[in-house]
Amino acid sequence: MTRMTMDIEVVTGDGWMREKASKGIFWLWGDAMYRFRHWVTGLWIVILLSMAFFAVQAPDLFKDNGFTPKGSESDAGMLALEEKLDIPITNYVLVYSSDSLDLTSPEAVTTILDSLAPVQQLPYVTDIAINPSARIAGQEHIQSVNVSLRLSTDEALDKYKEIKAGIAAPQGMKVDITGGAPILHDMQVATKKDIVKAEIIGLPIALLVLLLIFGTVLGALLPLVVGVASVTTTLGITYFIAQNYSLSNFLPNMVTMLGLAVGIDYALFMVSRFREELDRKRDVREAVAMTCQTAGRSIFFSGVAVLIGLLGMLFIELNIFRTLCLGGVLVVSLSVIIANTLLLSLMAIFGQSINRFNVIPARWKKRPASHLWGRIAYWVMKRPVLLVVLMSGILVTFMLPIGDMKLGLPSAGMLPPSYESRHGDDLLTQAYDAREMNPIQIYLETEEEVWTETSIRELSAYADKLAELDGAQEIKSMLTALDGVPLEQVTAMLGREEAREKLQEAKLAKDHSSLMIVIPNQDPEGKETERLVEQIRQLDTGGMQALVTGGPAYRLDMLGRINDRIPVVVGFVMVATYFVLLAAFRSVLLPLKAVLMNVLSLGASIGIVVAVFQKGIMADVLHITSTGYVDATLPIIIFCVVFGISMDYEVFLLSRIAEEYENTGNNEASTAEGLKKTGSLITSAAFILIVVVGSFIFTDIQIIKALGLGLSLAVLLDATLIRVIVVPALMKLLGKANWWAPRWMRRKPRELRRV
């Protein structure tokens, strides 16, 4: 939010008047937007109408949850099981329940399987079978069926309606469909509902605030136009990208949240500056150019700060981060572009008419400006040490839950219980042993065929090593499927064709490939099971090749990719932001202080997210289902998204303070004046962002709810405790050190002269 080209202050007998020191590239751009205002507006109308057609269709194309660690050992193992042993990686799970029937009885099982005859006839259905996992006692009213598909996840999602049409619950039963593809289907439905719900909640409140700020209908509507245009254009572009690349289904929510928040905020600053220039009796052409030279330049640097944070997600090799980075970069870039093209052109067309259609009585506008913000700044600067210690203590207290943070994999728990896939998953968890539902799977490839004596001995020796591991409760393999046949007799038994066919049908062995299943004795998502996966990967496999996969291995590989890159992500975002602010402020300490203050507010917001989503504090009030863990992707997403956005207001404040300091050379007076001149506008902008982003707290998908909560909290803390108290206090404590920089970096002092 930096104004790189400053005004020259000229003292006259009548007071201060402003002159431009130079007409830079932003001035020239604004002037061009005025001259070609009708062409630019017309072009954007065509673009928006075209993009709107594709934007509506875009969410249906986002079919990847984005959490698969592609290229990892677990991913390679799952692909090998599918290719070599014909184990389908795509399943629908049908969960039956009844208020009065025992669904484990032979009669009930037969009735359920007979009812699925239409599904069995579908050409891509390879098998329908009762779930063999160990059951929890007392849950006989729940039964589940695995429907194996010869389809990719995307294809299985496309066939959802066709499969669902063939499923009918027998009399006295209910059925819920869950599994990977059904969960993705429900998330697509939730995404569309969430966008509409957030817009219904956020946009009317934002419009009301804008009406109160500007007092005119046109002034209030223009920021909404920029926000909606940014979202529409971005979703339209991603429609074409999704034709060739797999994108996460979280993208529409991210684009809508960021586009509305950033687009409205940027336009708010632009429209405010334009009206200010008109009040100075400038003609419309000059007012548009000056607005671009000042506010346009400011939002450009603001956009760069936000983009730095978003680009940090590229360092983690998971598709959800790549997708959210893509959506975020597109919508923020377009917000800056639209504000500096379409918005400037519209303001050029409307001119003085932007002040028409008043909704605020004229007598209210004539009240003198309040000096509240200046008084607050001086009050804070009288007791800086006390307030810095107190506020830091409050923020650190909010951060404490991070120490107990437990990370988990995204699952059906991301959805509310009202969704069918979530309800079915809850019933599965209630009726079946989670350890058997999520075992460790090991794909093994032998040099000779698995039926030979050499391969059998290798497999047996490896199974014995697995059994010796502390965390292993049970080992299942082709050997255990032979009902305890002594090892010396196994080779002879497997010499018979029917024995080999039996193992191939059970998906346990074929040619050179074999599957071993390890049932852990602890929670499959616990630390003990993570250590078990690591121990298995360290075992000597002899002459065999081994790939460890399954739910626990996927979880470990995913967390590993995140944890290994956290230092790189954090370091990149903080260092890059520091140098951008260093170039903007020409001060060594101001950028460092801004970055550290942002870390405090960000850490506090993540701590609160952990308290709500993991510990369940105030979860009922916010309509949140506490899962006992925090989604593993959330800390990074919140850090990258929030860091740049919550930096905006502090940068805007410090820019104005720096401008005042160049005029006066008085540190305390500059701080008070900067807060006074930016207080109302920044507070209004922050409130709008909190409303727009906070509306996503009341949507359905847990990750988006958490991101909405984290972002709105960070902005709230930044716009209150940080900006109003901590920044003025630190400005007072550091004094002239705030403005120190090496001689080669300093700006030439602005010339103050008397006329």
C-alpha cells in the first residue's frame, strides 16, 4: 500500500497546497483509462458476459480433492496393486441401517445383495461384497457393502447418478452412499451451496457498510462490481484450465472468498481517493489520473504482498496447494487489474455523478472529522512499554493451543452430518474397527513367480519380521489365506491351478506380485501407527521389492510433504515480504516490525482455529463439528493466504505515517497523524473484509469454514490490537530508529519551500 511517488508540499499564505512531483506510469495509465473509458468499459462487459457463462459450469469440473501425495511410495504402491493385482482403487461403500432388524443375519445379507442386482449389471462394476472388516459389538443394525468399480475417481464421480439410481433400500432399512467419489460429489454440491450462502450473507452487509461510508448508491455499488467481476472472470478462466488439468474442488470457495474480500477492499480505496480528488476541485480527467497514481499504485503493491503469500503454497507438492495458489493468484491479480481498468473507466464515465443518489442526510456529512484516532495514538504513546507487553501477552496466549495441535487427514468429516456421504461414514466408524478399515498395505514383487518355493520362503521370512514389530496386531497374506498349511507343503499346494486361482480371486497374489496387510494395534491416524509405517519401510526385504501403502502410509507421506516444506514456505513468504516492504519504506526496521506483527496476529488466529476445530471451544455456536484434529493442510493455507492479506492494513498505515514523517520529521506527530488519516477508512475496509470472509464460517465445508475463521480473526486482530495499539507503541519506543536505512537506500528528502 505504498505511494512511491509523493506529493510536494508547498506552503502558501493560504495554507498547504499540493502539486505533483512527477507524472509517472500510473498517472499516464489513469489518463489513458479516461481517454478510452467507453472502449475499456465495453470490452469488460463483453468479457464478463462471456466468462459468466463458463463460470457457472466451472465447479462441476473440479473433481480432485487435492490430497493425494502423487509420486510418493504410498501412491506408487496403490497404483501397483491396481495394475498387478487388479485391486480396484475406486469403491462405493453402501451403508445400510435399520431401527428394528439385525442386518448381520443371513436373511438380511441376502436381501441386501439381491436388491443390488441393477448395480451388479452395470458394465464397470467388478464386484459387490459384504464388508469383511471386524465389527464392533452391539452394532448389528448396521451393515455395509463394498461396490468395486473399474473406473478412475473422476469417472466414478461422473457415474454417481447412474449408480445411485440402481440402489434402493429394502423394506425396513435405510441406505447411505459413501466412499471417495460420493464424498467428492457431496463436496461439489456443498461448494455451490456455500458460494450462494456466503454471497447472501456477506454481500448485503458489505453493501450496507459501503452505503454508510460513501453515502451514495453509485459509490457503494462500484466496489461490489469489482469483487463480483474478479470472481466471475477467474472462475471462467479456470473452466478452460480444468479441461486439461486436475483441479481441487476447493478452488471455487477460495476464489469467491478472496475475490470478494480483496476486490471490494481495493475498490473501496480507489473510490474513496477519487471522491477526495473531486472534492479538491479537480476535473474528472485529472481526478482519475491522480487516483491511479496514488490509490492505484497502492493496491498494486498490496496485490504483490498478497501474491507473495499465495506463491508460498507452490513449494508443497500436493494438488490442493497448487490449485488454491492458482485460484488465489488469478483472482488477486484480476482484482488489481479490474480496479485499474474497469473501475477507473467507470469512474471516468460517472464523474461527478458518483456523488448523486444520496442515502445519507447532507447534514451528517458536514460534521467535522473526529480526532479520536489521533487521541488514541497519543494515549498509547504515553505508555508504550506497558501496552506492548500486555498486547503481546494476549496474542501469545491465543497462540498457545498451537502447541497441542493434532493434524489429521481430510475425510467425510469435512462435511456436516446432513450430507449422505458424511452420515454413512459416521455409521461405518460406529460399526467397524477403524484399524481394519484402514490397514497398512504392502505391495511385494518377487524375482521368481510367487508360487515358487524361493518366493514363498522370502514372503514367509518377511511376514515373520512384520509380526515382530511392536505396533503390528495381525498380518494377512497369501500364506495366512491357506488356512495354516505348513510352509513345506505350501509349494506343493500352489502347484495346483485351483489353489492359485483362489488366491488371485482374493487379490492376494498373481505372477510376481503379492499383497500383505498389516493391521495396527493402535489408532490408524495415531503417532504409533506412523512409527509402524516407518519401521516397515526400513525392514530388509531380501530379494523382493516392497511398496508400503494404505491409509496410514498415505497420511504419513502427505504429512511428510507438508512438514518438510514448512520452513521453506515460511522463510520464502517472510523474507520476500520483508524485501518488498524494504523497497517501499526505505527503512530497515519498519518492514521487520510489520512482518513480526503479522506473525503475531497470524499465530493468534491459528491458535483460535485449533481451539475451535480441535478442542471444540464455541464449536456449537459457530455450527462447527469438532473432529478432534486440525486438517493437515490448514496451517499452511491459513499462513499463506492470511499473511499477505492481513499485511495490507498495516502497510497502508505505515505508508501514511512515512509520508507524514517526510513532511515533519516528527516521529510521534507522524504516527498520530497517520493513524488519524487512515483510521476510519481502514476500519471500514477491515470490517467489510471480515463480513465477507466471515460469512464463510457459516458454510458447510470444514476447511473453508476454518479458513474463513482464521482470515477474519487475523484481520480483526490486525485492525484492532496491532494497528491501534502495538504499532503506535513500537513507533514511540523505536523513535528515529524506525527510519534508519543505509545511505544508498535512503530517499532524497522532499523539498519543503515557501512561496
